[in-house]
Amino acid sequence: MKLAVIDLGTNTFHILIVEITDKREYKILFKERLFTKLGEQGIHKIGKESYQRSLKAIAHFKAIMDDLGVQKTRVLGTSALREAFNGQQFIDEAKTKFGIDIEVIDGLTEGQLIQKGVFLAIGPQEYPHIIMDIGGGSVEFIFVINNEIKFIKSLNIGLAVLHKIADISDGANDVLLERIDEFLEIHLKDLLQTIGNTDHLRLIGSAGAFEVIVSMLGKNLYAHSSIEIPLHSFQKLYNRIIWTSVADKLHMKGIPPERIDYIGVAFHLIKKVIEKIEPAELFVSKFALKEGVIAESLD
């Protein structure tokens, strides 16, 4: 069976097409990422330009699925389509024009799929861990002990949200960082109380900004199921990124040009979470939500 999974994120649209065999194994046929910036004007409204870019991306994905003879499709809408007042209009238009049924999932379902995807990559874990998946609109935190989910929290502290609070794309200053910190202090409070003091806690990052960390360190995430990032190595990257102008970031290896605007707030968010939960280790998983759907199909 040929299965296509499409993840309609707030900043990026992803498609993954696989062939699932009778032995419950899968082979990747096609994958692509398009930066549509659905939440360019914030998560409560899809702007005209991003609306059209995103419809064009869906048309492109539909043509690829038709060419490859995809038999089953699952199209998932996340934070931007959950929150935008014109999200339903976008969903209806995608159905009318392309016959695409978009399933808008809540934060709990999103977290469950992310955990399944990460588990598919890294397998059972000896130590307690918290998975952090950074999106444009929301950030999912999945706390796992003895390979069982203890809680999932979906917080509206995604990169498009933080960018609206303080635009540090062209370099941060103390005033702008303090503005972000005050916002995060409020929204991370319940998460930190729930985690408490957990011995040998691992932070496992999936998708987006965590992939940039790996590539900036000159590593190939897709040659491994996961990669450990020394915490001091991340801190060095943070110090390079946070005060740097857009022009200088464009010359840095490992940062896709499409991620330049949000990479500062992404790194600052990761830094604050590390400071708050004090993990013993930081890992990056090569799988996330899309692969979680694949994992469900293999069960």
C-alpha cells in the first residue's frame, strides 16, 4: 500500500510518501518540505499571500500523489488551522479544489503522533525523557517515563507567536529577550511544576530548529536514528546566533535561508527550556509527527 502523510504546519508543509509491505515494513518513495508560512501574520489569521502559497503547495502535493499512485492519504492540520478564524475556509477550499480532506488535530493527538514517530526512530529508552517539538504556532511537550506517556502539553508558544512578541531576527537585545522571557515564564509554569525534579532527564528534540542545530554542527541527522548534542555545543551555537544580523546569518553554514527569521527565537526558546528543566542530555530525533502516522499504520 502506498501511503501519503501531509503535515500542514504553521511555517512549513511536509509530505512523506511511503510504501508499506505485507511484512509491516516501509520504504520511503518521496519526501519534501515547503516553507509556506501559513502563520506569517500570526496564528489567528491566514494572510492572503500565505493562503495562496499554501493552496499552491497542496496542489503540488496532490500532483505528486497522483503520479505515484498513492492509495491512502492522511492530511493533518495543526496549530494555525486550529486557531485561524479563516482556517475552515482554507480547509473547505482544499476539499473543493483538490479533493483533499484535511483533518485538524488537537494538541493531544499531535503529541501522541510525535511520540510514536520519535519512538520509531530511537526505540525504548532507559531514562525518563521529555520530547519537545517546536512548531510555528504551538510547541508540544511529551513527558515519558518507562516508555509510557505521563502527560502531553501543547502550548501556544511557537515561533510565529514568539516572533510577534519580539522580532529578534536581525539580532537580539536585552529588552527584546526580556519580553520573550516574561511570556515564556507564564506559559511554562505548569509544565515545570508537572515535571518536578526528575533524575537523569533527557530532552529529545524533533523537527525544525533542532535539525538546524545538527546541521550547524556539521552532522548528518538522517544517517542516524538520533544524534546527541552536547549541551555546551548548543550554548556555543546560541551565542553565535542570538546577537547576529540577518546578513551574517545568511553566511552561516547549516541554516536554511527560509529559517533565518525564526532561528533566533527558536534557539532562545530551547535555551530557556534547558535552563528550566536542566536535562542531563540533549538528543535530536530524525522522526516526528509524519513518521508517527506511519508507525500507526504499521501496528
